[in-house]
Amino acid sequence: MFDLLSYTFFRHALIGALLTGIACGMVGTYVVSRRLVFISGGITHASFGGLGLGFYCGINPIFSALIFAILSALGVEWMSKKQGVREDSAIAVFWALGMAVGVIFIFLTPGFTPNLSTFLFGNILTVTGLDLALSAGLVVALLIFFGLFYHLILFVAFDNEFARSQKLPVRFIEYGMMFFIAVTIVFTTRMVGIILLLSLMTIPQITANLFTSDFKKIILLSVCIGFVGCVCGLFLSSFLNVPSGAFIIFVLVIIYLSAKGYKTITKRNG
């Protein structure tokens, strides 16, 4: 174990796990509370269009995916709120468009795209210094945003209509959180991949919700659970020589099932 810590890439992976746990813990709590899991899935898959465009144009696919994800997130919000389109229909449009654009441009990209599997399935061991800097910037921005607007976020997350009736800036919070959801999704893609990313933003939160219904406590517990799951999955996948992204999600599911079993047994004995 200590031998692994002597490698720079492994230390980067641990720092990335911490930053990912914090970002997903904060954003994911809002996603689960607002029941926006389907939207998050749509944004995740829409960002695939940006990846394909990035590979084709020879630019950093993270930045092109970020643009696609943000535009998709704001587009879903705009279509559902301003154009009278059902939210699930708007999500389906951007989901399908992103995947179609991604497949087309990856097909048109000359040669082989060796990093594609990393974005699809994740590999936390490939995290670079730039990835860490971007994730750290995201965490700082989230801490500032939640620190300034925590109570507004809380009202919007649990009682959107009440917040509107009180003339609170609901739209600002909704668009702001959609922006952060999109950014978090893209910056976390390299950790667990597009296919498994949604689990990292939901499983720690529903696990934390087994023990508390307090929004702030769910965030804190989600951060801890997400970080522990990432670290355990990282070490175990290294020893077992299996994909780290998939094993991180596997560990998080085991944590959830264990917590659920513990609560069930406690409830019966209580």
C-alpha cells in the first residue's frame, strides 16, 4: 500500500478522489433532493457530443465536452421553463443529440482514439495535474456558491413553489445549479467515465439519506462516503488489476447495501 503512495500518479488519484467526493457530494445532494437524476443522465450523455467534437478538431475533449454539457444543461432548463416543452422530452432531445454528434465525429476522426475508453469507463489513475487544478477550482467555486446561497438552494431543492411564492430568485439558483451540475459531470468523467458517472452523484447521497434527512448533513456524509468509496475502490482495483472506475462504483454499491441492511436490522430490533 505504501509503495503505491510513492508514485505521483497514485497521489494524484487520491487527491482527485477527495476533490471528486466533495464536488459530487454537494451537487449530488441537490440532484437527489430535486429529483434531477434523469436530467443529470441526459447531461452526462450529451457531453459525449463534445468529446467526439474535441477528438475530431484536435482540441482538449474535456473543454469541448464542458461546452456541450453546459449548453445542454441550460438548454433543458430553457426549453422546459420557457418553451413549454416537457422536461423529460427536452432531456431526450439533448441526450440523443449529444450521443449522435459524438458517434459521428468519433467515426470521422482519422486514426485511433486511444483515450476514448478512459472517458467512457473512467480511469482515475490517468488524472493529470490540470485535472486536479480544474477540480480544485470547481470545489472552491461550489463552496463559495453554497456559502453565499445555501438557504436559497435549500428552499429551491425542497419546496420550489414556496420559494417562488416568496419572490426568491429561484431561476438564478436553478440555472446556477444546472451550470455546476454540468461542470461537475465533465470534470468527474475521467474518474469513473460517462457510463458510470451518474452513480457517483446518487449512491453516496441515498446512502447518507438512510441516516439523516438534514440537507447539510447529507452533503457532509455524501462527501465522506464518496471519498471512502473512491479510495477503497482505487486501492482494491490496483491490487486486483481491474478497472478502477467500475470498481469504485461497485464499492459504493456495497457500502449502500451494507448501510441499508444495518438500518433494516436496527429497525427490526428497535
